[in-house]
Amino acid sequence: GENVEQHPSTLSVQEGDSAVIKCTYSDSASNYFPWYKQELGKRPQLIIDIRSNVGEKKDQRIAVTLNKTAKHFSLHITETQPEDSAVYFCAFGGSMFSGGYNKLIFGAGTRLAVHP
Amino acid sequence: GAVVSQHPSRVICKSGTSVKIECRSLDFQATTMFWYRQFPKQSLMLMATSNEGSKATYEQGVEKDKFLINHASLTLSTLTVTSAHPEDSSFYICSAQGKVRGRGADTQYFGPGTRLTVL
């Protein structure tokens, strides 16, 4: 079935360092790869997404890269700040799964801790 | 733009009762809504997908008679947990998918979640 592996499960960095989270997905037909940030007890918030027609996308301190051949995509956060501390989920979608709807498959999450 | 509300945010009920959770897209039309369940420190597990005016599609292992979903309009979907039991206690989150200016139509926007506790 469809699945996505996300690594690492926990990540601890010092303020100002970079953080990288990697995901590997199973469905080569997928064409949409969003990343969500979830703070404790709150809703997941979309922080960046990428589609299969581009290899990299950047938004200020956040960037996402996509390697469709290897079925890998990664989230890069530079100059990390304590407020970046949260759980980050990768997801993939865009291929027509059962029922024909555009559902997302989520990774297990990465708990990022940024220490001052 | 792309605001999704969910009500109630928290509910405590007795075993055997039914609980209804509402999910609304406030400033856009949601062609599809999704219902997820999230256990502590775990990922989002998709329960079902619903489209306005049609029957929901449930994921494998999710009992459709236990978790009733109604998608009455392009801005409202409801999840009813019937005859709730303690093992149904969880964080339930909805998401809405629709065309929002500047974004793809397949982007999902999440509600704030409902914490259900069944005693």
C-alpha cells in the first residue's frame, strides 16, 4: 500500500543551526508533497509544498527539495529559532487512490527541538 | 484565507452516547473534506473522505456504522461517533480541500481538532 518513511523521528539542534528532515515515498505517480508543522495541541499548519514539476522551492528560512527518481523529498530549515520547535509531518498525494479522491498519506512525524 | 473551524473543541461524554463533531470551511468552498484521528505523539490517521452530496469513503479498518459522516454542503461536514466507548477517546481533526486563491485545489487546510474523552 501507499506509505512514506520519515526520518529522523526526533531532532535536537542549537538555535541558529540548520535542520533537515527527509521522507521517502512509495507511489511514483504522486505529484504533490506538502509539509505541515504541528505545535502541541494545535492543528497542523501547511508551511511549504512542492509539486513534481519542480525540484526545489524556498520560502525565507524554509526550503523543500524533491528527487522524483529516488522518491525522496526533504525539508530544510535554516537559522533555526526556538519557535520552530514543533512536530513536522511530510505527506504525499496527487495520484488517484481508491475512491478517486486526492487524499494525503502522512509520515510519522519529526519532533524538532531548537535549544536557545 | 482558508480558515477551517471545528466544533466542539473538547467534549466529554458517557460510554454509549453519540457525539457529533462539525467541520466548516469559513471562507472557501470545500469540494472534499477529510476526517483524521490522532493519538498522542502519533501521526494523522485518515479515517474517511467525504464529498458534498455523496457517501463517504472509509479507510480500511474504519467502521462506517460507528463513524457516521455527512457532507451536507460545500462548507460543512459532520462526524458522528455513535455509541462511543473509552477506546474511541482521541483527537479528531478534519481538513477541507478546495480552491483557495494562490494555492492548488488539492491543498488541505486543517481544523483545530476536537478532543473526545469517553468515560
